[in-house]
Amino acid sequence: MAYQDSDFDRRVQRLTRTHHKLSRGHATYMRPDGLLVAAPAGRRRSRLSLQAIVLFVAAFFLFKAVLIVAVGGVTYDARVDRLAQGNLAEGIGAWAMQSDPLSERLAHEMKRLLP
């Protein structure tokens, strides 16, 4: 009898925890067998994929290359150096925007392709 009581108590505790989680928000979905199930909406998986990260990084390097082509390499470096003299946020921005071999190579190819 004691075993049945402890088993019952564990089930009640599990149901109480689930109920508490569901009370903070839930999402319902249909299982493959057609049963509708409510799941806590607590943790959500990031929808940021590796492909999105790679695309963002590629676009960032392409953006830097376009800026280098638009204002010229020397002027671009002078503006980044002036940006580095600013506050912490501007310094971080200057670090991210500094010329690198990939951006310079992309800028060189753009200059060659554009009339």
C-alpha cells in the first residue's frame, strides 16, 4: 500500500509541475496520431540557423567592400581610425569595420568589374 501512495504522490507532483508550467503559457500541437497536446511555451529554440549566420557574415564583408569602393581605401581607413578615437561603442564599431584582406579583395574585384 505504501508503494501505491508514493507512486500516486509522484504522479500528483508531476501533474502539478506541468500545470504550473502550462499556466505560464502554452502551445498546442497535434501529434502524428491526431491527439492535441498542450506543451509549455517556456524554452523556445532559436530559429537562427547556421545558414542565416553565414549569410549575415557574408553580407557584412560585402557591405565593407562596397564602402571601401565608394570612398576609397585611404579615406576608409582614415574614417575608421577617427571612429576608433571615440567612446567604447565607437571603438567596437571601428574594430568590426577595420579593413581586412577579404574585404579588400572583394573591393578590388568590384573595382575591376565596375566601369
